[in-house]
Amino acid sequence: MKFEPTINLYLEYCMSRQLRPRTLRSYEQTIRLFAVWLRETQAIEDIEDVKDSTVRRYIIIKNR
């Protein structure tokens, strides 16, 4: 599955939990930046190709 539909499903889930608008915007920005990083630096286009190690690498890089 491509990122965009997955992101939209996640954001719908967050809205159903009645999260605050600021929280929703923060989550959306964070996940979209992650998707850009996946495409541009890891050549990953499908959510099924994201591994735990990929997520850990992203967190380490972004926390430097």
C-alpha cells in the first residue's frame, strides 16, 4: 500500500479518537516528513517495505 492512503487512514483514526487539532497537525507533519525521508533517502514507496530497523534509523538521524 502506498503512503498516502495509509497516512489518511491513520489520521482518520486519530480524528475518531477526538485528538486536539494541534496534536493532529503535529502527527500529520511528523508522519509526512517520515514518508518524504523514506522516498528520498531509502527509495521506499510502499508501507509494507518499512522495517523496524528503518524506523529506528530515522529516529536516530532526526535526533542528532
